[in-house]
Amino acid sequence: MARPRSAGESLLLALLPPLAWLAQAGLARAAGSVRLAGGLTLGGLFPVHARGAAGRACGQLKKEQGVHRLEAMLYALDRVNADPELLPGVRLGARLLDTCSRDTYALEQALSFVQALIQGRGDGEEASVRCPGGVPPLRAAPPERVVAVVGASASSVSIMVANVLRLFAIPQISYASTAPELSDSTRFDFFSRVVPPDSYQAQAMVDIVRALGWNYVSTLASEGNYGESGVEAFVQISREAGGVCIAQSIKIPREPKPGEFNKVIRRLMETPNARGIIIFANEDDIRRVLEAARQANLTGHFLWVGSDSWGSKIAPILNLEDVAVGAITILPKRASIDGFDQYFMTRSLENNRRNIWFAEFWEENFNCKLTSSGSQSDDTTRKCTGEERIGQDSAYEQEGKVQFVIDAVYAIAHALHSMHQALCPGHIGLCPAMEPTDGRTLLQYIRAVRFNGSAGTPVMFNENGDAPGRYDIFQYQATNGSASSGGYQAVGQWAEVLRLDVEALQWSGDPREVPISQCSLPCVPGERKKMVKGVPCCWHCEACDGYRFQVDEFTCEACPGDMRPTPNHTGCRPTPVVRLTWSSPWAAPPLLLAVLGIMATTTVVATFVRHNNTPIVRASGRELSYVLLTGIFLIYAITFLMVAEPGDAVCAARRLFLGLGTTLSYSALLTKTNRIYRIFEQGKRSVTPPPFISPTSQLLITFSLTSLQVVGVIAWLGAQPPHSIIDYEEQRTVDPEQARGVLKCDMSDLSLIGCLGYSLLLMVTCTVYAIKARGVPETFNEAKPIGFTMYTTCIIWLAFVPIFFGTAQSAEKIYIQTTTLTVSLSLSASVSLGMLYVPKTYVILFHPEQNVQKRKRSLKATSAAAVPPKGENAENPK
């Protein structure tokens, strides 16, 4: 069943007569072609000449990219035709054309490949074609039928030619076109290539950038298919892979204006952190970019990553080596073909007449002039002798794409061989099934070939006609510190995966340290990345300060309450727990005062017990004195409970005894002061003694006042059982390193003051009575010591309050407040002990002669003398 025609083919058939004329006219204008006779003819497209200027189609001869590649196809054809195992009985011919490095000219030339098909399809319309004046059209010799085309070189040329060849089902294999656009099998279904597309090259370059740790680069492209599609592939792959951002994408115009390259450098410097420059550009643009970088005094700033158009060529960096030092370039993996070197170096004017451009190459290569018929050689140029030898009388280095030209020819030959075996089994030479050769069938065999190419590497095609990606990676390195004497050094390769020898890389500055090309430097441990909106590779580093730690590179979180961050804020660790210990310097003063106070209190009690019936002891009120001394002893003892390690028992004891000692002391003092005050107030009005002044009554009043404190504490213990806690907020300082958890009892500052509040009330009341009793007769002088005691005690506690609450926010709070409290308690106890009992003890121990009863009464004291019960004397003997 015949394949239906596409719209393009239908249109083309309608234009067959004009195309036939155009093809013949194009051939008439063509500079010629290389023809080899054969049973099957292959077409070839080569940039033998450069693009012409000033309206000319062709310019100067291109020795390497043009002649070397064309001769490589001739060399390959010779080898195929000489191989008895490959296409036996079939000789491959060729028709090789010059594209002059111009896509429109190449299209015009390529029409000759389809001329036979055009004429064959247009025979029916031939009678209707007439030239002006009724002259029948010129009939040339039947052209060769081209079964496949090798070429072209430039991607723009291949795209133009492929659009025509596909209409006539002519397979095409390029040896140098790498534009990713040509991988589109819906548009270029008959196009194949033995070089990898730039999408592979772009992938390799992305891998290089990531291997170097760069994440912020700029791209630079020459206007055209090669540069623009290469950069587009790089950008797309880097976006899909992630981790690489594009700072600038700059395009160099085809016809750059003066100062254009200086403008390019200025634009690149708008993002100075993007030092890595991915460059897909032609040789001339590369060179002019390097020149502009040197003029801007930016030698060593940019880190170039060049595509295969730069490769390992000297021309782009000649006399600009210092700017190119460190440049990493990529080149399709290739090898020098020794057989071609032997072939080409033996070519001469005599044995290579089939190449119509070889004479021009000879003149260019040896800088001489051949004498043509009817012309004389130029006086300034020597005459060619014809005896010159390539490689001896001129420099020679095999052009880089020679290998791929040979592989392209062999790919077609192997496909034709497989097709011949399938369609002409056992037949020597062509059989009717291959006359003519069907291009669609041949394409299937081309896509199925797999063989070892001229360099020993496998040659194959994927479903899009692309060859596998295999690249060598080079770096231009200085030698002995001199850039001009440096060279390209192989530093790695890429074949699906990158193998880069980072140790072999050298850079300006520190030769072994890979330079940085990053928008933002990596955050140090303990800092999170705060991303810049719209630029995924740019961020600000924000410290995880305070009690926050770094969860991941983007997040900070607060440590739990019982923990603090590690020094670098990358995690949390338990907060140390502290308490007031026995060995702490803060505990030494309170403990010393407590020990001395207990010793003094014990001495006083022992003295009073031993001299219990002496006048001084009896006159001081023995029962209340022992109660008061017990309270003083408890006040001193509470210091040991405040320093002891908090636990349930210790916390319960603190609640009970913290206010008990002071309550007991001030209750006794209040009762004693009140008794004195009431006696003398009553004595002013009546001789009848006031009630409740007996020792028993005094004890009952004292214990009644104390019981209120005891009942309140017991109720508190029942309502809220005591226990120890670790308070992590008390010493949660601004600097987490200074943070501590405080082991303490579950008593707040207010509850602690509340514990002492009742005692303070008794103290104030006692002070009031002491003031009122200040006018009693001097004979009853115990009122005055009590007054001085209370005045001093009030001063101590007035000083205590601001110190205690003023240090609530201090990091040393637990130490300061505990020390302040215990010292204040000990001082108040010491004041009571010192003013009320030390003088009496001194008299008892050191002046016993004064501890005797003296009967000295006045009239006013007569009634008072009768008051002391049971033999007690209310006066102190002098």
C-alpha cells in the first residue's frame, strides 16, 4: 500500500518543474563538485570555503574544517570499496559539494542531490515546460541518484538541508552538527549524526559545574542555532537537576557593534558572584570576549567553561593565554586516525586529481602559486614545484572531526550492507530490490547499525538518530607559572556520568583550591538559609540565636524548656542543674553566722539553766526567756535547711521552720513588751495589777500567737504537699551558655515572704509597744534593750526587702536571695541575743557579785514590787 503524501510533498510535486530548473541553474552556478563513480552514490556537504563577503558566496579556503574533512570521506570510501567483506560487488560512488559555510548556499547546492528524483517525478509534466521563445528546456545528462548524504558541518546548514532531504526520503548523517533542535524526530526524521547533540554536552557541563561546587553561573552564547540551543539546553537541564541558578543569559549578535564585547563584560559584572561563565560561542566571539575581559582588568576573575567550539583549540586564546588560564573546555571524545594521516600526507597534485579543490589547498598550505594556463605566477609568491610534502614542508595536524566523517561513511556502508543482505540474499552486486534504493528502508537499517568505529569506539544511534555522548574534558593550565607556555591538559571525561579528576585541576591564585562561583556562601553550622524570593540559589544566613537550634538548612526551632542549644546551635543538650551547695562561697557566710549563733545561744541557755534561780535569770522572766532563746536557736538552724539539697522532707521542714523561729521569738518579745507597757500604764491609774501578767498567762499568750503560724503552715502543707522542682526559667539568661536549671523547693518568692509575713507583723507590733514603753523607770531597764532590739531588727529587714526582690532577675538569684535571707535571719537573731542576753550572761559569768538581790524601792514602785509573782523580782540589780 502506497504511503499517503504529506501536504509538503504535495506542494513540492506541484513545484517540481520550477525546482528542476532551479537545480540545474544552481549546478551551473556552483563552483564544482567532487565526483566518484559507483553503483550507489553518497552525497557529501563540506565547508571547503568560508562565508563570502561583499556579495560573494564563498570566501577563503578552510584547510582543516573543509579539505581535511572532505578528504576523510574520500579516504573512507576508498577503504569501504577495498573491503571484500563489506558490500561485495557494490561500489560506492560520491558527489561532494562545498557549502561555503552558508545555509542558503548549501541548500542551493543540495538540490543537486534530489535532482534525479525531481526529474523522475516531473517527467509527466516535462512537455508543459517551455523556455522563453518556445525553446525546449536544456536536457543535461541524467544525474546520479544519491541514496544518502554525509553532512553538513554547521547546525544551521544541516537544518536547512534536512528540511529538503526529508521530502525525498534521503537519509542524512552529520559529522559535526550538534544543535539539540536536530533531535526532534518529528521535524528531522531522516537526520542522524555520529556526534552527540549539545543536550549531552550541556548535561556534561552541568555535571562539571556541580562537581566544582558552583551554583551560580552566567551563560554566553553566539546568536544562532548552535549557541542559543546549547545555552537553552544547559538552562533547561540545570533547572531540572536543581542546584544551579543562572545569573545572566547574554547573547552575542551575529554582527556585533563596536564596544559590544565591553558591554558584555559589564553585564557579567552586574552579578560578580557568578564567576563561572558557560560559553557556547564561535571562535571569533570567544577570542573577543577574552580580549574584553583583559581590557577590563578582570584577568583571573571569570571561570570559563567552554563548549566544543572552544575545545582544545589554540586560535581562540592565542596571545590571551593569561585570561584563559583555568578554563575548562569540552570536546567530543575522539582519536587521531593514523591511517588517515598516512593517506593525507602522501597526497600530491599528481595522485589526488579527483579533489578539484586540492590545488587551491596546495597553494594555501605551502604558500606558493601554481602556474595556470594563460597566467603568470605572482612575483611576490614563490612557484609551487609539486614536490612539496604535507607534514614535511608544512605543519600538519589532523582536524578533530575527521574521525566522525569516517564513521558517518561507514555507518551508511554498514546499513547498505545489512540492507543488501536482507533484500539481495546470495546476490553479488545490486539486485532489483535495491534499484532504486528506498530511503525509508535504508533509514531503518542506519538506525540499527552498531559497529566499532575508526577510533575503536561503538557507533550507534538512538531513536532520534543521535550518537551516544562521550566527551573529553580539558583545562588550560599554565606551565611553570607561565600562561603563554601552557597548554590544554585532559582532566576527565564524560560518558553518561562525569569522571573529573579534581586533583589535576589548577587555578590562578591558589592552584589547588577550587574558586567559588556562588550567589551566597554556605551558612555556617547554626545558621539557617533565608531564601531570596525568585532566586533559589541565593539566600541570607540567619543565625539560630538565643535558645533556637538548627533543625535543617532552612529551619530554626526553640529547644525544649529543660534544654539549651549546643555551642554551635546545631542541636540541644540538657541544661545543667545547680543549687546552693555546702561548699559554695555563697553558703560560707550564712553557715558561719549560724554556727556562731547556735554556739552563742547554747552558751546562753546553758548559763541560764545553770543559774536558773539567780536574781538576773529570775528578773529576765525565765519562762519567756527560754521560749525566746528557742526561737533564736530555730532562726539560726533554718540556715542549714536553706543550704541543704531540696527534697520533700527538706521542703516541708523549710515551710514549717522558716517562720516558726521568728514567730516564736517575736511572740515572746511582744508578750514581754506588752506586759511591761500594761503594768506601768495600769500603775498610773490604779494600784490594781493588770490581768494576764503571770508567767503562765505570758506563755499562753506566746503560744497562742505562735499557733497561728503553725496552723497556717500545716494547712498549706495539706493543701499543697511540698516537693522539689527544677526551675529552668529562673536562670534562663540571654546567653544560653550561662543558663542553668535551679533545683529548689516549690516556694515562690511571694510564698516565702508570706511565710515570714506574720513574723514581720509581730515584729512591727512589738516595735510599737517598745516605743510606747520607752518612758518606763530606769530601774525596769529591760524595755530599753527590747526597744533597741526591735529598732535594729526593723532596719535589717528594711534592707533585706530591696536586696531580695532587686535580685529577682539576676543570674545569681538563688545564691543572692538565699544568702540574703539567711544572713538577715541570723543578724536579727544575733541582735536579739546580743542586746537581751549577752549582757546578762556576761554579768552572770564574769561579775557574779552583781548577781544579788537589792531591796531599793520607791513609793511609785511599791505597787509594782508586789506584782512579780512567786518570788520573781522585776528589777535588775545594779
